[in-house]
Amino acid sequence: KVIPSVGFLTPVEDPSHYNCPPWTKRNFAGSWPLKTSKQMLDITQRVPKDVREGTLNMRNVPFVTVISGSKDPIVPLEAVKTFVEAVLEHRPSSNESNEQSAPAVEFIPIAKGDHGLLATPLASNKKTAKETIEQVVKFLQAHS
């Protein structure tokens, strides 16, 4: 039998090595529920594959904004750049018949930002948190 409550056949999350800030308890710890496992598998397997193959349907997405810290040890900036480049390369063209225009794509690297872009209690993150919030507000104002 599959027993999700005891973690059988589902990943176990241990955030102790990547908590941002290190002392936070905000990250999930323990066995993932089956639904979460499926969602994470889709995100980490299906989406990159669809982007690579050009089958990620971006036709109903009017804009994409990606904000990433330049010093993120969990999601390296180069991996984010590769994803953004793939989205740009494989987005639908605006001249496809009966389809909406391709989405606007914006990539915003936050200098010296790490994985905890909004972890303001850390003195070292206050500047990057402020810049991140400013970029999110700018995005919301531009697209609301």
C-alpha cells in the first residue's frame, strides 16, 4: 500500500541545508503529500522538457517576468538565464494565425540577491529585498 502520511514513495523535504535565512522555519519539512509530489514532478520535468521542445503553450500568457538573485545558491543565475532564453526562443510568434501575440518576457537579476530575496530580517538582504519589492510593484503597476 502507498501510505502518504508516512512518506512511502514520496520525497522527503529537508530544508535545513537551504533555509533562507538559515534560522527560519518557514520552509516545509517532512514527506510530501502525493499531490505536491506530482506538481513538483511536473514543474521540474515537464516544463523544462516542454520549453526545450518548443511545446510549452505560452499563447494565453500576456507577459512573463522572472526575478532572480545573482548570488542564489539554490537556483543559480545561469540556470534562470537558460530558462528565460528558452522561453524567448520557443514562444509563439505574433504572426501565427488566430493566435494572440507572443508574451512580453522580462528578466530582472537582483545584484547580490540570494534565494531569500524577501528575507528582510537579515541586514545583508535589506537592500536586495527592497529592490525586489520595487520590481514587483513596478511589474504590478505595468500589468494591472
